Amino acid sequence: ERERQYFLNINFYLSSKLLVLGLISLIQSFLFVLIISLHFTSTSDVIGLSSWIQISLLMSLISFVASFAGLTISAGSKTSEQVMTILPISLIPQLLFAGVIVVLDNSFKKILSYTMISRWGMESFARIQDNDHEGSGINVKGLDNNYIQESAMKTLKFYDEGQDFTDDPIVNIGVMILIALIFYVTTFIFLKLRDIKN
């Protein structure tokens, strides 16, 4: 409302949001990963935080895309109460289809997971982990309560060996950028429609 009173261009408005949200995401992610890497310094060979810059940048991208998803929800909603109702509902699929909690055991679930930011983020984290510890894997608690070495990708609930979408983490990042662009265009359309109504 306030921006429209001063005839602020939608592209300038979204660009300013991009800049601020991107900067906050970057600072927040670097601090988070730095604190964790300092805490787990003695076990960094187990948890794979030696490439904390890659992980920080990836977390920043995920946080940025998620912030843009929130901006899209906000732009498409009429009231703040509506936003507060839609937001938790939009987070539930992100949790379910990330590939960590629910087994994605049929084609419908897998296809649906391709539209989730969390799925691409989890796969990227797993690929960084596997690249850090190539040949060694991570410690996973087995059925007999003993720890075994396992690839991080194999611990994800959507991974099928030999039927992988891609082995390149750049593709995962590209998909997240594409999702961000879709949110940008959708937000632009919502704001333009709101301007036309007013």
C-alpha cells in the first residue's frame, strides 16, 4: 500500500526486496554455518563441514528462494491474516517432500518433490557431503544399532541408484534459481493485478 502511494515501480520494489533479502540470507547463513563449523571442529571429518563456504552459499540461496516464496504468498494475499493461514500450509509440503521424512516411493510423490525448494536443497547438501568424503560416506545408525558408512545421497528418501536425475550440483542450484524466477514473475503479476484493481 505505502509503496503504491508514492508510485514506486514494481520492478524497483522487487529489486530492493531482492537486495535486502539476499543480503540478510547471506549474513545469516554464513554466521549459522560458521558457528556450527566452530562447534564441530574436532569432528569435521565426520560431518563434512570442511567446505563451509559452499554450504553457506547454498544455505543463502535456499533462504533467498524461500524468502521470495514468502513474498509471493504475501503479494497474493489480501490480508496479513490470510498470509498467516497460508504460510504454515505451504511449509508442510516442503517438509514432506524434501526426501528426509517421507519415503517418495511412487512417481506422483517424486514428480511433486521436483517442485519443492527443500528437495533441491537437501540433494545439494547431500552432494556436497559426498564430495567432501568421497569413498568414505557418513555415519548412519543401522538396524542393529551399529554405525555404518553410507553415502549421504543414499540416505535421502527419493534416491534411486542408477535413476538419478543428475549428478551435477550445478543443476540443483540452477533449478532453485529457476524456482526463484518463477516466484519473481508470480509476485510481479500479483502486484500488477493489485495495481489494476486500485
